[in-house]
Amino acid sequence: MSENDNLQDADGKKEVELKEATPQEEPTPQVEELTDAKNEAENTEDSDNKVKADSEAHAEIEASNAEDAEDESNSERHEVEEKDYHAMSMQALAEELNRLLKHHKIQTISKQVNEIKAEFNEKFSELLEEKKEEFLNDGGNEIDFYYTNDTKKLFNQLYKDYKQSISAYYKEREHNLKQNLENRLAIIEEIKGLLSVEENMSTTYKTFKELQEKWRNAGPIPRDKYNNAWNTYHHHVERFYDFLHLNNDLRDMDFKHNYDQKLKIIERAEELAKDDNVNRAFRELQVLHKLWKEELGPVAKEHREEIWERFSNATKTIHDKRQAYYADLDKAFEKNLEKKEDIISKIQAVADDKANSHSAWQKKIKEVEALREAFFNAGKVPLKANESTWAKFKDTVRTFNRGKNKFYKDLKKDQYDNLQKKKELIKIAEENKDSDDFAVVTPLMKKIQNDWKKIGHVPRRDSDKIWKQFKNACNHYFDRMHEQRKAENQHLYDAFDKKVKLLDDLKSMEFTGDNKADVETLKNRIAEWKEIGYVPQNKRYIDGKFYKAIDEAFDKLKMEKSKLEMVKFESKLENLANNNDDTRLLDNEHNFIRKKIDEVKSEITQLENNLQFFTNVDSDNPLVQDVHKNIAKHKKELETWKAKLSKLRGMYS
């Protein structure tokens, strides 16, 4: 069989339209025309049977090679990395488009560019809607709205560059394809003309080889012309070899060269059949078939069937290994498909679960991000399911994003409502910040401060600005109010300053050792303190500090405890007297002393009752003596408390 009998067109379909010629690998000498025609018919019948066995393997090779018939860079299309454009920001999408334009041939990136453009437009539309809503909320007129940004301008320019480049490419390619076709047809005409040239056969043969070289370098042609052009070319090449039989030396030399080269191709194909990397082997096998078909001519008849069978066997081995490899891959891909469908279902479940708080949505966003990562790490799926799975994944993620965007859009609307409410409070604060009617305005200012706290969040870009505006107006008012009140109560602040100095002097006071004199000094300090008078309401804490210091000073005196207690109590009463606007303090102290008196009396009664248990015990017994001491101690303490009560009652009178 001749391998050219198995030629296919650029679309991978068997050529049935061409009736001009059915080229054979080896020309048939004219003197043996009838005999060879019969043999050729038998050989063709045998070859047809062989074709049926090997057609699938060869068809795959032919289809792959035919793909390059029109565009020699076609194979690069599959090498462009596809990314998750849906997850990219607008800036990242613009940068990715720029990268594709710089690092890939323009004709290989159309799919990626279209996906990037769709994602960019969708994201920009969402941004445009947000900006329009902000514009209207700020009081703008819808007819006046316009928005763009630097990222949008950059993307538009990059896409314009792409459209210009791809248009120029296809225009140039169309011109080149037509020109290459014309060149190839001209080469065919020149080969046809060699049959009528009357010159030395060696010269004619040399011209023929030059024309073959020109054919090899003539470049791609329109796909729909590919098969007819190649068949026509081979037909006239075969005719030339028929013509060349008159010079057997040249023909045999060419046959030998082709035979040697085809043996090398076969040996390499047989090596590839042992290679475990089936994809690499298949790619190189494509090249070998192209060399066999397009670069080399026929071989001697006695070798034809043998070498073709060897080449076909190696081809079939590689094909079978590749089919088995992809069968195993398909099983793995089916499992990956199940994983991805499960992940899509989980994303859909997250999307269906409605959340109504920012924290809940942030949690959902993290869940979906983790599921997205799992989706991309799940591996490839069967080719037939790839597009539909990817589309379903994107649709599900978009459904989630629409829910998320709606929530934050509504949240933003609430924030704009809050913004208007806070602006109303700012207006009230600024209208009243210079008022002198403090009795009326102060409650109002305190109310709007509380109202401000109850209003929720506002857009982040406005938050600091309006807070400063509101705070400044409130501070301005309260600072004025405090300054005026301070001026009206300056004597109270002067009194506070005097008390601060007197307290400092008390803390640094040195005792003489004469208790009577030192007590008198402390009493004088108390009198001075009372004479100074009132201090501002918010400064009255200083009284507590002073009387605490007085108590500490009395504790340093070397006096009888009961006397010291009474002196300290008198000091305490002086302190209570300073608060005569509130008799509750005296009442509390009165109740406290009465309670202590009752407690001490109860203790004495209990101790005296205990003595009755010691009737038969000597009076000098240590236990009896301890009881008598305790009774005496409590009676003395009772006298002190009674004296305090008497002093306190004197305060009432």
C-alpha cells in the first residue's frame, strides 16, 4: 500500500472529491503498463485491508498534522496558561491582558482575551453602579453622571491594541495564504512543464529537486485547499518519476536516498514505541509522518510494503499506548469531575444560606475561597465535561457573589441613610454652638451626642470627616460654657488653689513633740480649711484628701488612745460639718455610733454572764482575770462611743 492512499484533508475527513489522480509511491514504467496495472490493483486491494486495521492510528496522526495546514503556530494555542480570571481584580485583569499581549503570539490568545474582557466588563459594571448610587446620594442628577478610572482607560487601550493587532494578523495571514497557494500552484505547473523539456536528464532532475525544495518552504495555505493541493502535487511528482524511468540511474539514486531516510524514520518511530512518555512520543511521531509524507519521495517497489508495514506497526503501537494512557486518565478525570461537582454543590449551599451580618458574610467568603482553592486543586476533568463544569462553577460563584454584593449594597444604603442622619445632627450642633442660652441648649447638645452614638456606621470615606465636624461643634459649645461658668465661679477655683497649698503644708508638717501644741496646730489647720470655704463641685474630692491627711497626722501623736480617738472624731465631725447641706452624712454617723454602742453593751453583758460559770474558781485564775480585763476594756470603749454620740448630738443642736 502507498501511504498516500491514506491522505486526509485538513479537517480530518477522507478526500473523496479529487478525481484528478490517485498517486502511487513508485512510478510504473510504460513498457510494463498492463502487467503493473494488474499488480497494482492487487496491491491496492491488499493495502485497503491493511488500511482498515491501521486507519484509526494513521487518521489520528493525519488529523493532527492537518490542523497545522493553515496556521503553523496553531499548536501553540494549547500552551497558553488559563487562569481563574473571575478571582482577579480589575487591575490584575488589565495586567494579565498586558502580559498576554507581550509574551504570546496574538493569534493564540483570543479565548483568554475574551474571558478577561467579559470578567473586566462585569466588574466595572458593578463598580459603575456603586459610583452612580454614591453620586445620586450626594445630590447629583442622574443625567449628569459619568465615571471612569485609570484602570478602565488602561484596559480599553490594551484591548484596542489587541483588536488592531489581531485584525492586522488575519489580514496579513489571508494575504500570505493566498500568495503561498499561488506559489505552490506555480511550482506544480513547473513540475508539469519538466515533462516536455528537451534537455539533459541530469539537468532536469536537478531542476526537479530544486522545485521540491521550494515546495517544502512555500509556507501554509488555506485549509480548504490543502488536500487537493497536496494530492495534485504528488500526482505530478509521480508522473515525473514515470518520466524519469528513462534514466534509471537517477531514479535508483533517489529511491536509495528515500529508502535510507525512511529507514531512519522507522527506527526512530520504533524507539518512540518504547518510550513511556506517550505524549512526547506522539508529538514526535507527528513530525516523522510529516517528513515521510511531505519531505521524502517513493522507494523501490520491493521495499515499499515492508517499510510501510514497519512504520505502520510502530505507529499503531504508539497509538495503542496513547489510547490506554488516556483511558486511565479518563478514569482519574471522572473522579476529579465528581470532586468538582461536589465542591460546586457546597458553594451553592453556601450561596443559598442567607446571612444578615457582616461577620457572617466574612465567614462565608472564607468558606467559598477555600472551596475555590479546592476546585482548582482537584485536577483535570474529562474534556467533554470541561467547559460545562467550568461554566457551572463560575455561575455558582457568581450566584454567591451576587448575594454578597446585594448584602453589602444594602448595607451601604443603610450607611448612607445613617450619614444623612448624622449630617442633620451636625447641622443642629453648628447652629447652636455659639448660643449663650446655656440652660436651654446644654440639654439639647447632650441629647444630640447620645443620638449620634445610637446611629449606626456610615461609609468609611466619610466617617472621620463628619466625626471631626460634629466633635468640633460640640467642643466649641461646651468650651464656651465651661469658660463662662469658670468666670462666674472664679472664687471657688481660688478656694481650691488655697486648699491645695494648705494640704501640701499639712503633709510636710513637722511635729514639736508637745502633743497639746501639735493638737492645737492641727485644729488651727482644720479651722483654716473651713474658713477657705467651698470649691467647685468637681473639685470637692480635695476635702476627703485633707481629712485623711489630718487622721494620719493625729496617728503620729503620742497620746492616750481614747483621747486620740476623740480628737480624730472631732476632726471627722468638722469634715461632716462642711457638708451641712446634706444631713444624711450626720444621720449615717449617728446610726453607726448607736449601733456600735449596742454591740459593745452586748459584749459586756455576754462577758459578765460568762463570769457566773467561774463561781467555784479563784479570782486569781488566769481565765477569770482575762474576762475581767475584757470587760474593763469594753466599758472604756463604751465610754468613748458615748462621748462621740454626745459630741454628735451637739452638732445637731
